[in-house]
Amino acid sequence: MLSEQVHARLHAAILHGGYVPGQALKPQQIAAAQGTSLAVVREALVRLVGDGLAERLPNRGFAVPECSDRRWQEITEARQTVEPAMLRMAVTRGDLEWEGRVRATHHLLSRTPVHTPDEDEFPSDAWSVAHHDFHHALLSGCGNPVLLEQFERLWTASELVRRWSTQRNPGRDVATEHRRLERAALARDADRAAEVLTAHLGLTAAALADEYPGPAPVTPEHTSRDHR
């Protein structure tokens, strides 16, 4: 479907920096550049609003969301509210196929380089996909498609903020954080898994706190179990 193709192109362009935060997404210009109709472009833009990669302006136009402190804190608060609850459900409801997905996606993530020689400023596309797939696999065991749709929207919004962040935390051991997540989930320890995920999301927020200041999300202190 043509609108899906336009949506996919705009989705990739926004996440890869083709449009900056706050930039207007003008249907006429996009239609001319894509060689398609205004109706098709508007349909694609409406889908981008649902993805969290565009917002409607008061005059009914569209723009890339601003990466403000308020937006970042709202996204983080939403993720720390929704995703740990989903993970608790997944740990309780997940079957053997769910366990297999978690193991397989973590295996791929752990063996995918975060950066490649030609993509050293941001995480590589391959790592970004593997990262998403691992988190999605963890939560997929909840069995609730409405919650999973919400996860996808929040994830995409987070990726947009992360893309435009200049802050880096080279001392952070994200691989260990992911390994703790996998272990807690597969051990069927719902409390521990939710705690580790909340901390993981909080550390991501803390890495951007200097750039997008605001009330810092609560990050649970690590316990001795972190070192097992």
C-alpha cells in the first residue's frame, strides 16, 4: 500500500535525523518529494502521530515532536509505570515459547556490536533492532496486545529523544543490565524482574538528565542480587 511506503520512509527519515525536533512536516512538500498525493501523505502522517514520531499543530499541521525536558520525563514516567507491570504479567503468564524468544533475542543482542565503524555517533541500526526485539520479547509474554501497542509507541518516542541526545555514558554497562533482565525474567522472579527493569529505564533517563533536566525518575538502588 502506497501510504505504508510513505509512512516507512518518513519513519526512517525522522529516526535517522532527516527531520529535526520541532520541524514542520509539510504535506505538500512531502507529497512533491515522494511523488504521491496529499491524501496518501496525510494518511502516513496520521500514522506517525500514532507512532509518537509526529504531533498535530494547532492549525492542524504536523511537526516532529520537540525533545523537551517535560516530554522526556513524561515518556520515562510512562515507561516506568507500564513496562514493569507488563513484565510481571509476562513472568507469570509466559510459556516455553516466550522463554525461547527471550533467550534467542538476548543472545542476538549480546553478540551485536553497539557501534560500527561507519556508525560510531549513535548505536548501529542492527543493535537498535536487536535492542528493541529483546525488550519486546520480554514483555510479549503478557499476552495483552493493547499493552504491547502502547509499548511500541513509547519505545519509538524514546528512540527519537535518544537520537537527538548529545549525552553519552561510556561507563555504563548496558550489557550487564540486559543480562540481569534476562536472568530475572527466566528465573520467574516477577518482583526482581520489575525492579531490574525499573532501574534500567531509570539509568537511561539519568543519562539524559543533564540535557533534559527535570524531576529525575526514581531508580531503585541495586541490591546484592545484582552481582550474582
